[in-house]
Amino acid sequence: MNIGGCLKNKKTLVTSVVSFISCIAMYLVGDVSLIDLLQIIIPLFGVIFLGRELTDSLQTKIDELNSKKK
């Protein structure tokens, strides 16, 4: 039985979303200021979008190599 099989390729996205939610919660509780919140969240968006771009480009390269192999 493969628990979490549907999220196998989504580790970066899930980690970033959970981090984003926890940062918002820290701000709402009062643990961090708005400036600190922005300094944490802006790089998280970079991780989400850059990770997605790298995954897509890597998958296309793998597909190209597999098609040449056949």
C-alpha cells in the first residue's frame, strides 16, 4: 500500500504551502511583524514557482531522451 503516492511529485509545493500557512498564523498570533512576514513569504513564492519550472523543464528533457531511445 502506497500512502501518499498521489503527492509523490508535489513535496516542494506541499512544504511551501504549509510554510506559507504557518507564517500567516505566526503573524496573526503576533509572533512576527509584517516586515518579517514579507521577508519569509516572498522567497517561498520563489521556491514554489522556481520548483515548478525546474520540474516541468526536467520532465520535458526526460521525455525527449526517452523518445530518442526508442
